[in-house]
Amino acid sequence: MREKVELVDVSKCTGCRSCQIACKQWNELPAQFSVNRGNYQNPPDLQANTWTLVRFQEVSAKDGTVKWLFRKDSCLHCTDATCVNLCPAGARFCLESGAVGTDDEKCIGCQSCVVACPFEKPRFSEETNKAYKCKLCTERTQNNLTPACVKACPTGALRYGDKEEMLGLAYKRAKELGGDASVYGDKFFRGTHIVYVLPEKINRYNALPAHPKVASSTLFWKQLAKYGRSRNFGSGLAVLAIASVLKRRVNGIHRSRPDPQGTSRS
């Protein structure tokens, strides 16, 4: 299989949530009760049972009016994926298409991927003791089908195809839009396999870091993960110790981190 990219043209997104619903249906992800927080974005953030989310933002336009920014959010599927490098159990792995696959049965709940992801995409479930994220519909793409989100998009905001073709279309579209339009993703971590065309400046979009970085300490964790996968007994114990520390750290982060509407997560 040739390397593939999903292109997200934010300028064409109408916020219909077809991609969000299609992801739920295809992956048989349960719904979760939520309350109105004064924003149409629902749920308020990605969750262990919500791998694709349409973000809603109200921003000020140059003429003083208010306009909407809609954006499909999910795992970006990095080529040099930190989650793959750090997973001690082999639950994260790279596919020929370039996407980052997931084997939930192998996940040990260490949450190293949750802590280390430069885009903060994986989400942990205390109920199952596992971390979850978008798989870019592995079972569909390996059978020459597009991801469910792309299949459901009614406006052409989502496209899926060979990497070079999609990147060509992305830069062509950014040039057509002009102004502050740019392409986001293809320059990070040897390229991501979700690439955005952004009509506004990057810092206008929630949960989209302008300069995503991986903490230098992850190099140490990477070596521990490698030894853990090799089933070296002593190193395996070290991996479990680090996993325990990571788990406590992540739980503290999630209790204190505010959601996009300014309230604390429970």
C-alpha cells in the first residue's frame, strides 16, 4: 500500500458533524451523557469513546462581526509517532499507509501515549484501563475504502488519497484562499497523515499547537519501552515503575486541566 493522507479543508467545513457521527457508528462507540455548556461543541473534548470531534469556535472578524470556525479534530497519525516509540506493549504500531494503528487488547493502561503525545489526542478510560484514539479506519483503508469520516462528509472538506496528491491539493487550496491560509501537519514529526488547510492563522484554532513538541525526557522512556517489548525482566520492571508514575501524573493533569468552555473536567 502506498502512503496515504487524509486532507481536511477547514474552509469547506460547515460543522454538520457527519464525520463525528460516522466515526461513532463505524467504530460502535457508545454515547455519553453531557450537559449544555453554552457552546454547540459536544462533547466538550475528545474522549475515550469519542475519537473524532468537530470543534466549534466563535471568533471576531475583521469587520467587527462574529464568525464561526469549524474544525474536525482527531489523532494526526505522525510518521515519527511518539506513541509508537513509547508504547511498552506494542499496542501502537505504524501501518504501511502511514497511519498509527492500535491493538486495544495489548494496551496495558500505562498512559505513556497520553502524556507524551505532542497534540494531546489519546484519551484514557478508567473503566477499561486502556487509552484510545482514532485508528483512521484501518479495517476500511486496508480494503481500499476511505475512512468513515471521509465517506460521510457532504461538502468535500475531507478527502483521502495518496500522500503526494493530497499534499499537492492542500498547497494549491491554501494558495487559492490567500491571506492567512496555510497547510498544517506535513512538516511535523516527519509528516502527519491528517493534514489541514487552515484559512485563518494557526493560533486562532483551539487544540492545535503552532509548535508541537515532544518532551526531551521521552527519549529515556523510549529506551525503557524498547527493553520492555524485548521482555527483559529487569527492564520490564522499570517500565512498570515508570508506567505507574505516568498514570498518577496523567490523572492529576486531567483533574486540573480546564475544558474548552472554561470549566473543569470531572
